[in-house]
Amino acid sequence: MGRTQQFDFDFIVIGSGFGGSVSAHRLTEKGYRVAVMEMGRRWTPDNLPRTSWSIHRWFWRPKLGLRGFFNMRLFRHATILHGCAVGGGSITYASTLLPPPQKVWDSSSWTGLADWKAEMPQHFETASRMLGVTENKILGPADHLLKKAAESVGCGHTFYCTKVGIFQPPDAKPGQTFPDPFFGGEGPPRTTCIACGGCMMGCRYNAKNTLDLGYLYLAEKHGAQVFPETKVVDVRPMNGANDGGAGYEVSTVKSTAWIRRQPRRFTCRGVVFSASSLGTMELLFRLNEKGSLPAISRRLGKHVRTNSESLIGARMPGWHEDLSQGIAIGSGIYIDENTHIEAVRYPRGSDAMGFLTTILTNGRPGSQRIALWLKNVVASLMRHPFKTVRVLQPWGWAREFVILLCMQALEGEIQMRWQRPWFWPFKKCLVSRGKKVPTYIPKANEFAQKFAQLTGGFPMSMLPEILFDVPGTAHCIGGCVIADSPDHGVVDSRHRVFGYKNMYICDGSVVAANLGVNPSLTITALAERAMSFIPPAAEATWLDAASDSAHVTVTGAAPLAGSQRSNPAYSPRSHK
Ligand SMILES: Cc1cc2nc3c(=O)[nH]c(=O)nc-3n(C[C@H](O)[C@H](O)[C@H](O)COP(=O)(O)OP(=O)(O)OC[C@H]3O[C@@H](n4cnc5c(N)ncnc54)[C@H](O)[C@@H]3O)c2cc1C
Ligand code: SF4
């Protein structure tokens, strides 16, 4: 059985981020008819905001008229930052692409389900090549300061230049345009990085390797149809087959419309959920509740991880260099085996985040810390009134501020549930539960203090972390984790959803361990692996269902059957 013409598409991919773009490209390459439903807008260098003051083009909150690509969701346990655009989080991400330490495969529910350490390197290699990963060659003033501070606390030897998906060919001038350097001429022309520090505001110079210039570009070129501003609101099995074996009906509305939401219905044989950890959990909870997908595992929403992050930093009023220069995350250090710090920046003029930073405050979270913070602010105002006012107001923030992003590869997780929150009992929504994620990492604060001392600046914390004891994270992962059975997770080791046929999840929600590094490369590599098991369209039997397998400890790579034996990631049309 090959193509199924009675369906609108063979596969519908929900979300066009890392997992979604890989899926769309690989499925199209295998001959499937693919649609990608994406809630966010399409962005080009011409419509991207110049600075973060252009709130309506930066923030995503369509009901308030904000139609940007960056979203911030507040939960009791974390403020979750994520992207929302054609190209998913790649439009707003800082393009740091690091592989996780090998130990992540030895913990959590995915351990033993595949020989991850043997299988994953080839997929990381493919992901790195497709995302154009290179070692950052542009160190800005903030990176040099990070190095100096690391040396002063005895960990200078751990300083490294980040691996990034930014076009930085050797011996080329900034702003130089070249024909497609990544996909043998099949991709779009690219321009070299000018080190403006603007990666997280969207690259207006065609230098960041966003998905719409890579995986998704190729998918569209080979026939995938991308539907921007299209939010999926329902996915139902069709034709009386409750397990989805006879296809699915996918309902959408226009995400940016208030009224006239243009409801549409599409049919397909298979579905790939790639709406991000938060987006996929939210959609699956909703569909489970309304009875569309009642067989989803009860483990949905469990094992959500925040990468144990804390944002701190230092502001140096009147610093002689422009600290916004460089790339968004140019370098990093390890202050101990588990604690990783990166130097982060926003482009000049993008000072709106300055409203969220305040004088660094240590201490046990809660009222004590708030009191200590007030005391610190008053003491600072008395000692250096002008300087204190200057560091607390946002103007000039990006030019004078180095954000220190601290991540820890330590175990720690929360849960998401579908409940009525106490403050709004009229409607169910995602709420977080579980043990608090620490907002105060003493070693990280000590480092910020040292950093500020070296430069004569002010060590800074994030205001919401102090006031509400809620950490911020841009790296929410998990919630639909890989496991051996529906008793422990939502998908099997090939990302097939337990309880349904031809249904997959390829995004950050399947990640089953705290990675301790930025997760996009891992999400991409896992999606490459998941897609490598799907046979070419001509050989599809449409019977693919999750194996509720026993815990198999494998010593070699997982045995592949028939058509799956040759890894399609390396098929003739794949881009090496
Ligand atoms: C400011 C910032 C900086 C970051 N920097 C880095 C970095 O340097 N390195 C790194 O590795 N990671 C970084 N991240 C994190 C990274 O962006 C995410 O981990 C990554 O994008 C997750 O990939 P994904 O495939 O799970 O989903 P995403 O890339 O988030 O894509 C999911 C897509 O699904 C869409 N969607 C959701 N629900 C629906 C629906 N119902 N219907 C249709 N579409 C839907 C969303 O609009 C979104 O576009 C950063 C994140 C932020 C916010
Ligand atoms: S530093 Fe500027 S030019 Fe370079 S990738 Fe980031 S936004 Fe683009």
C-alpha cells in the first residue's frame, strides 16, 4: 500500500519547530504528502522587530493584538519562555547547539530502550550538519569578561566557545552574501554574521540558520505545505477505528483572528505532534478531556523538566565597550561538574528586558528573600544613589548588561496537570505541580558577584525569581516522555504514541532527562532518529503502532526490519 489519495495528506505535522521541521523534511523526502500546521506567523528580515520595544512584533499574545514570535507563560513552578513562529523556537533562539553529556542516556525512563550511546552519534552528526553547527569564531566583550571571571575563580580552563548554528565561514567579511553553503546549492543564499547580538530578536541579516532556511525550506521545496497562523484544535480518529488505524481528522482555526476564526478540517493517515513540550502537552490534555484521544497515557504531563536554570547577570553602567556586540550566546564555562554558565546578550536598543532585572539577592526564597532584596535596594540607593537608579532603569540595558544563564544537569522535575486553577475556576488549563524548582543557585550567585566585582558593576537577579520564587526557563522539556509502556511514558523509543496507530511525537516533550545544555540539538537528533524508522511512502503499511515493549537492554544498535534497514537519514535525496 503506498499513498492514500482519499486523504488530504499522508501526514499532518503539528508545529514547525525543531521536531516538526525535521519530520516534515524527512517525510517529504520519503515521498509522503505532508502538511505542517503552524500557529505562529512567517517571519522575514523585513518584518522582524528592530528591538524588544517593538512589543507587538516580539511578543505572542494574539488576543491582545501581539503577534510576535516570543511567548512567556507563567506557572507556579516556572516562567516558561518559548517560540511561536514558522520555524518554531528557531526564530527567537540563541542558536547554541550543544550535545548533552553521555550520562543523560543512563538515567530516566528511556534507559535501556535502545542503545542510545551507539545510535545517537550518527543522528547528532546529521542534525549538526543540517543545522550548520560550527564553533563560534566571534567573541564579543561579554565573552572576554566571562573568561576573565572564570580565571579569577579557578575555572578558566573550562571556558569554551559555543557551538552555534550561525553562518561564520572562515576568512569572510561580516555581511558577505554567498550562494547556499549548506545543502549543495538547494538551499537559499546566506550572509555572514555581523555580530550584532540580535539572534534572540530574530536575525535580520540572514546569518542565523533558522529552520525556515534549512529543514523547513527543503521540506517546502519538495512539496510540504506549510499553513501559517493555523492552530490545531482537534485531532480525531476517523472511520470508526478508535486507534487511528483508519486515519485522522485534524481541525484548525486561524490563530491570529478574534472573530471569523475560519475553522477548517483536514484528513490524513498519520499525525506528528511537534508543538513543543508545552504545546503538545496542552493539546493532548485538551483532546483527552474532550474525548478525541481518550487512550493517551495517564503519564501525560509527568516528568517535565526545566533544565534547572537560573538567570543572573551583571550591569556595568558606563562600561567602555558595547556589551551587546557578539552573538547572543558566544561562550560558556563550567563552574563545577554540574553547573554550566553561558554569557548571553540582547542587541543594542533591546532594553525592555531591563524591567525584569534587579539588584542581586541571595537567601532562602520567600518573604525573607523579598525583605532582603528591599534592604539591598535601599542600602544601594543610600550608598550610590545615581548608579543604583541607573542600573534599575531599563534604558541602555542591552549595551551594559551581561546575562549569565546558569543550567544544572541535576535531576529535578515538575508535573503539568489539566485543572481549574484557583484564581480562574471557569476553565481548565495547564497548571504546574510538584516540588519547587530552586530559583537560587548559591554558586551561580557567587559567580555573578565575582563577575561584577571584576568590572566594577552591579550583580543582578531576575525580579520574578525574587518576588514570586519562580525560575525562568527557555528550556522546558518532557511531559510526553519516551518509556517502555504507557505506565511510564507517552511514547515508545521510536516516538510512537501508546494507544494509537501512525501517531508520533517529535519535539522537546519526549526528552526524558535533564540535559544540562540547551536542548535543540538533542530534539533535532531525536527527531532524525524517529523519522529514520518510518519506511518510504511506497512501502508504507500504515500499521505503525507503539510497542508496549519490555525493558530491552541492547548491546548493539536496535535491529531494523526490511525497508528500515537502510537509514533513510542517508537516503539519496538526503542532504549530507
Ligand atoms: C529566547 C530563547 C532562546 C533560546 N535559545 C536556545 C539556544 O540557544 N539553544 C537551544 O538549544 N535552545 C534554545 N531555546 C529553546 C528552544 O527554542 C526550544 O528548546 C526548541 O525550540 C524546542 O523545539 P520543539 O521542536 O520542541 O518546539 P518549538 O521549536 O517550540 O516549536 C513548536 C511550534 O509548535 C507551534 N504550536 C504549538 N501549538 C500548536 C498548535 N496547537 N497548532 C499549531 N502549531 C502549534 C508553536 O507555535 C511552535 O512554533 C531558546 C528558547 C527561547 C525562548
Ligand atoms: S549576531 Fe546578528 S547577524 Fe549574527 S546571527 Fe545573530 S542576529 Fe544574525
